[in-house]
Amino acid sequence: MKLAGWGRYPARDCVVTTPRTAEELAATLAKGPAVARGNGRAYGDSALNEENTISTRHLNRMIRFDETSGVLEAEAGVLLGDVIDAYLPRGWFPSVTPGTKFVTLGGMAAADVHGKNHHVDGGFGNFVDWIDVMGPDGVVVRASRDDNADLFDWTIGGMGLTGVILRLGLRLRRVETGWIEQRTIAAPNLDAAMEAFETHHNAPYSVAWIDCLSTGASLGRSLIMLGDHAPLAGLPNKFRQVPFGPPPAQKRKVPFNAPSFALNRFTVKAFNALYYHMGARKTGTDYVPWDTYFYPLDSILGWNKIYGRRGFVQFQCVLPDGHARAGLEALLMRISDAGQGSFLAVLKKLATDTHKFSFPMAGYTLALDFPVSEKVLSLMTELDSITLDHGGRFYLAKDARMTDTTLRASDPRAEAFAAMRVETGAAGAFASLQSARLKL
């Protein structure tokens, strides 16, 4: 079948298998190099293998939950949204979540996803106690920080290239309500935005929408959203009646591909200006449902169609502390000059990550979506160079077009990762279009 990542670029005809048991999975692996695919929410080609793409969506049971420790044992194909539906009414919430709940737990571990709280809590892998991984020989091995620690550390963030994650033990967070106490800060420029992040570095959650087409004194103007899980005693009376929040709003759907001319410099610039000024009028503290705060785009099914039939690519880098200010300014100026603005532009603060091949480092991460075109692909090569000049690196879960030379220039760990795959036999058993492109 024709498959693509969430960006819908590239798309390839792939042979897909859907095992329901470990035995069926082992038989599938015996057919040749493969890659596991969860719900297809990686943006590029990291979960595509033309000869053998293994869907984990039927490996989707929640097995047991410990009410004392908050540890959930579940199969890799379980959707994050199903975990929330099952356990938030009981007072538990994911300790780390990306910007969509339509991802599988196995995919979250493979990408070591980071959320709005990485600067405080680190990535998803910090809350995974163990993983069961099927290796090249079809044997399932349990790996943790204490047992088979190298396999554990390479698999968290290893993009499915060390083996197939079958099950994992995941620690959830105890919460009293499903409401988020949100404070919005309007930052008129990049310096003010970064100052807000640093001033509020203890806020449990923080994220900024950034206007990537503003220029001059307004370069990098942003809306910073700080958040924390609201305690029951602090909720206004009207919200205490529904302590875990109202049901998620009815989802809207993008019914067709938007025409290619719909997103251009003028429409994006107008949207960004309107969004900033509307947000600037709503600064202060408010209570918002968890679904609204963490997953605003999930309310629009098929939002990736707004970029048109050719799809979109995302550029996401992290720039280290000490070089982040200059690097972000250079990136934003180049994007603004090119006129290829994104209205889904996000800035977050990250901490150091301890896993062997995870994306984050202490600094700032910038993520932007662009509709696919030759001009955009050329621009992104320039953004790569700016990132390299400032000591940054790139997020493989969002990548669809980086070169192996760029990857190795940005991340010396890539060579060790590739060598480990050869040494363990994983290179001959697990492969994706991305791993071939990046020579991993």
C-alpha cells in the first residue's frame, strides 16, 4: 500500500504486515530487513520500508497497572490517547507527552519524544522502566537501566533500528484534575521570549508559538504558554463539577487537500499577525482542559492536508545554550528573508538528555512546518548550515530530507550508532528509508 509519514512526503509503495503475536512478528522479521510502524505520526520516512513495514497497531493491549507506583505495562501499539482515556479519570496522566495523542507508546519510545516539560523532567525515556525488544534473531529481550542497559539506551531514541519494541513499563504521573492552569505571556521579540523562558524556568510546562515572518524590532515575537496541572482545591467552582475536564471538543475535519496557492507569504504573515495580537489580548492566567493545552491540533482531523497534495516537511533543530540566541536570530532572519514562513512554529527549552542517541541537548529547539517545494527544500539546506554553524543538531522523528553528511556533522554519535548496529546484527535486520538515506 502507499504509505507516508504525517508530512505526506515522501510517499512510497510498501509491503505491510500486521502481526498480532510475538510468533507472527518473528516470522515476519525472518523475511528480511524491516522497520516497525506505529500510527504513522513520524513526519518523514523513518517508519517506511518498501519491502517490509511492520504495523504494530494490533499489538495494542494494556496489560496491567500498579495503582501504587503508577507503572503501566502495555504493548507497543497502544495509543497514547487510549491511555489518557483509561487512566485520567483515575487520576493519572502521561509524564511526558508530545503535541499529539495519536501516537503509539512504542513510537514514543523509539523517538524518545519530548514535551513541554523537557526542561524540568527530560524526555519520555526517563519514565520508561523497561522495554521488551525483539532482536534480529526473533528472541525477545527485556532491557532496562540495570539489565541489558546498552540495548535500553540505544533503543530509546533509536528510531526502531535496534529491534522491535513489543512491550514497555511506563510510569504515569498522579494528577488531581484534568485542568491546566495556563499563563500566557506576550513577548514582543526574540530577546523577550528567551527572557520569559529563563525567568520561568521552573514552570512545569512551557512552550512558545513564534512568528517566524516578523522582522526588525519584532523579530521572533512570541506567545509563551506556561502551564501546570491544577490542584482540585485551586479550581474555580464551575470546573470542580468536572474535575478531569469536559469531554474533548467535537473534532473538525479537513475534507480535502488545500490548493497550493493558499499558503503563501501574505496569508501566513496575515495569520501570524492576527494570532499574535489576539493572543496578546488574552495574557494572564486561565484554566484550560488538558486536551486544549497539550493537543490543540488534534481537534482538526487531517490537518496535514492544509499543506496541499505535495505534503509538508518540518525543520526541527536544537541549539545549545550559549549559541542559541545567535542561532535562532540567524534562522529566523533567513526564513523571513526567504518569505517561506510557517504558521506552525514552536519554540521550547530543552535540558540535557542521557540516552545514547536521543535528540535533546541543553538549549532551545525550534520547529517549523513548510509546504514541500523546491524553494523550501533549498531553504532547509541553508537552515541546516546555520544550525551546524551554531553547534546544533536535528530531530530524526521530524526529518524527511537531511543528508548523511549533515547528520554526522551535527551529531558525532551517529557513527557510533551505525557501528553498534553492525556489531549487534541489527543493521541487517532493521532498516527504513531514513536509515538508508542517512547511512545508519
